[in-house]
Amino acid sequence: MLWLLLIPEWTKWSRTFMPDVVSRELTFGQAVREALAEEMRRDSRVCIFGEDVAEAGTPFKVLSGLVEEFGTERVLDTPISEAGFTGIAVGAAMTGLRPVVDIMFGDFITLTMDQMVNQAAKVHYMSGGAWKVPMVMRTTLGATRRSGAQHSQSLHAWFSHVPGLKVVMPSTPYDAKGLLKTAIRDENPVVFFEDKMMYTKLKGPVPAEEYTIPFGVADVKRVGRDITLVGTSSMVQVALGAADLLEKIGISRSDRSTDDVAAR
């Protein structure tokens, strides 16, 4: 969904910046994988649980190669029991690990609601700050790929209404890597939604150098003065396309773009 609104000239937005010169490009899926690999090398507590995450590298092949580098003790194939391995991850996080749970399709988060909503999100509060749950749930959103109706939903809004959970929806490969690294290092449970259609189709610059992106900061993708377009995930690309169309029909000011496209 997109919102159009007029903003006064004095409005200022917080921004995060990608370096001006980036010598390489990665697909969205490659950026996710690189973030996981770098964090697993940096911190031996980081591990991955999920269905087909090891040898298969997930149905989208995003995790290919990780089990060869880190072994089956840190990249763990689980039974088909989202409730079970998500509950294991909550306990593992409470006792010192930093698990990354892979839910193959976002539709299957319905099976993890008790573990995430009633346990992970509330442990820190109910323990008076004594316990933390530093875990990440990675999952997908979006339709197409000829998937069935129960493999094609976008359910991110559900978790967005739960105090104690952080919800992240990257829109570019640069964002995906920097935000996932921040999520893994966070002391709270984070749900990380990835549009499955961006894994191979979206490519963009990603620095080889270490970087993270802070949570809670809207990124202005394109600066303008007249109209603000706000999007999340893959809709940011749609918003950028809309900004190009507006510019072509003369909605511009001093040769500047007409729109601020804010993501995250």
C-alpha cells in the first residue's frame, strides 16, 4: 500500500546513506546469505534452524553453501514442525545462543504464533528484564511463483501489532544485508520479512566493507519537495517507478525529484 500526502517545505527526514562508490552488485538473496555468513563467522553463537536449510539451502537456494562452511551443528535441518523448532529457538536464545529461524513461507507463521507472540515477545517484560530472547525469524511474503493460496500471503501486519517484536522489511540488497546484521545483533526477537520475488530479480550495490543499518530510521531513497511516497519491501521499487512517472509529466521543482520515497 502507498500513501500520498503533501508535506511542508521545512519537513526534514532522517536518512541513512550508502557509500557513493560501490564496486560490486549482489542480488537480494546473495545479500541475505552474505549477512548470515559474516555474522556466523563473527559470532559462534549464531546458528540457523529450519526446514531444508542445510543441504537444500531452502527452496529459494538463499542459504546454499552455509552448511558446507559451518557444519550441521550450526545449520540444522529440522522436522516439518514450525511450532517445535521455533519453540526450541526461543529457549536457545534465552540460554545464550542467537538462533536464526527460517520459516520457509510466511504463511506458516500461523504455526508459530504462541512461541513468538506469547513467549518470545513477552519474556523480557515478564522477567523484569532478567531474560532476553535475541533471535531472528526469517520468512517470506508475497504471491506469484505459481504458489498456492496458502503459500502466497503477506502477513507482516500481524506481528507488527505485537509489543516486544520488531518487524523488518528490507527493500534493496543493501538494506537486506545491513538490516539483517542489525537484527542478528539485537537483544530482542526480530521478524525479518523478505519478498520472495526479490531474491533473484532484484540486484543492487552492496559494499564489501562491514556495515549495519539502524532500526527505526526511514531511508529517503529520492529527495523531493512536493509529494511523499511511502512504501515497504518490494513496494519501494513500485514507489520509485511512480516517482519517475511523476517527473515525466512535469511535477518537479528546480530539476529535483518530486517525491521522497521512504523505506523500512
